[in-house]
Amino acid sequence: VTSPPTSLECFLAGPRRFETRTRALDSLPPEWVRVQFLYCGICGSDMSEFEGRRAIAYPASLGHEFIAEVKQVGEAVNTLTPGDLVTSDLNYRCGHCEQCRADRSHLCRDRQVGFFSNRAFAHAADIHASYLLPLQGPPARHLTLSEPLSCALHAKRWTRLRPDDRILVIGAGGIGLSIAFALCTEHPSFAFEVAELSDSRRALIGDAVATSGRAITAPDGEYEVVFDASGTESGLRTACAHVKPGGRLCLLSHLEGYTAADFLLEDITPKDITFTVSYINGQRENLKTAARLLSEHWTPTWDALLEVIPIEQLQEAFERRRTSPWCKTLIHIDWSSREQQDVVAADVLSAA
Ligand SMILES: [Zn+2]
Ligand SMILES: [Zn+2]
């Protein structure tokens, strides 16, 4: 008797507590794809759930900013083949609801259909093919930024940047670095500033953006465009204080789960500004553009912004993320030795 294939998964058993389990993989449905994960970034939304700031049901699977290798495809899948390198869209897009037809497919009425792809802190998983975007190999770890960069591209479009705008990015975490990278690659002649309190992150991003941007400790004066990528209430207060009257303020951070920002309307109303809350990544095209920009323009100076931690230290990686000296934390998923032991354990259990 051959036992069914299994996968190891790190899952959130409760607030601030990862555990590891072995899961059986069922037979693959026709429109699904079995992938083996290679790298996955830690997103602000993962942090919110780890810290218990969002009301979620436990156990919970996390991890959506991944790259993976296709291992097997369902019989109806003709867009991918085993060996392909893929990344994931965060959204199910039905293609025919009124949101999908109005170029807002990231807000698809069916997006909670339950085919979620948020489960990459694992050896392998089965994912509906519609989420997966093929990438050009080799499987470079920075391609995990495709998803956060697609969110930055979507936000950038909302702000309708002009060459003479004074531009401020608040926070040099994963989203801040994605906005900075988008500015450097899509608008190389636009000057901008990145405000960051961590000395280490500020030094790293300062080097990376040196051709057109600069890193600062605190903003000074007024800006036509402010991106708040801080993920904190104090960052949003700073954004409100420095956006120029008549300017554009774009909030990308995950403030969900923080106390309500009482000051917000009071601070922005007298300024007559455009206030945008940019939600996820917009059209699927943004994900393709993000993957292309990363393939064409990533350099060692940008790579220095990334910290890579093995999956065995996932718990520690989450605990240290807020104070990490690096702008972005990626998890390297290589469980080859551990997997063997667990497959043996599963065989013993099924024989008993
Ligand atoms: Zn994300
Ligand atoms: Zn739809």
C-alpha cells in the first residue's frame, strides 16, 4: 500500500505561535496545480495575524508572497507544466462579475471563493491554476517581491505622479522598498525621499535609491504626494502632517486591527486632499509588470535590503521582524532532510 503524498506545513496555532504539521495531499482536481515552495516573504498582513491583531480562526495558514516550482498539473491545466517557476496572485478573479468587468478584478465579488493561495510556509500545496503566474527562471529569491511590488504599482497609479511633484515614502519595510523600486525603475528622473527611523534600513535603502532618491530620518516641509507604507498609526500621523494642501495621500499599510485613528479626518479635512486607501494589487497586469521589472532591474544593491531565514526558524523570523535591520524578510523553504523523517513517521502511523 502506498501512502498518499504528504506535505509539511508551519501553521499558526494561535497568536505568536507557529507549529508544524504533516498534511496529506488529496488527488489533484482538474484545474489545480501542485507546487513545491522555494521562498516566501513575510508580509505586513502575515505580521498582523501573527500578532493577533486581526480576528481570524485558528489554525491559520500564512504566506502568499512566494515563488514555487510546479510539480504536477491537473488534467484541465494547459498553461503550466511541471518544472515551471511560478509566483502567485493574491486574488481569485472570476472574470465576469461587475467588478471584474470594470477593471477592478482584485475586488472580484467571488474573491472569497475559498481557493486561497495563502499557505506557502510549507513544503508543498495544491493551488487553483488561475492564481499562478509563470516566471522566467532561475528561481531568484527576489522574485518573491512580485506580489508586494504589484501592490506598489497599483498604488502608484492612483497617485498620478507628475515630474515636478515632491514625493515622500514613509517606511522602508517591504512595501516601502517596493514603492522605491517602482519609482526608480518606472520614473528614473523623479526625485523622492524615503523616511525611515531604523538606522540600518535607512542606510540600505539610501544606497539602493541613490540615483534619484534619498533616505531621511524625518520629513521636512510639504509634499505633493505622500505614500504611507509604515504600517503604524504614527506613520499615518506623519503622512497627514506633511501632505501639502491639495495634495495626494496614499495609504498602503495594514492599519486593520489598530485602534481607530481618531485624528485622521481632523488632520486631512482642512487640507482638501485626495486620500486613497490602496487595497491589494489591482489588475492582474500589475503582477506581470512587477515580475518583469524585478527580472530586468534588480541589482546587488537592492538585494542587500533582503534578509533570508531558513523555514526551521520561522517562529524567530516573525518575532524579530519588527526590529530586523533589513527592509524585508524572506523565508527559504528547504525541508529535504526533515521531510524524509516525517514521511517515515507517516508510514509508521498508517501501518499501525
Ligand atoms: Zn503581501
Ligand atoms: Zn469577478
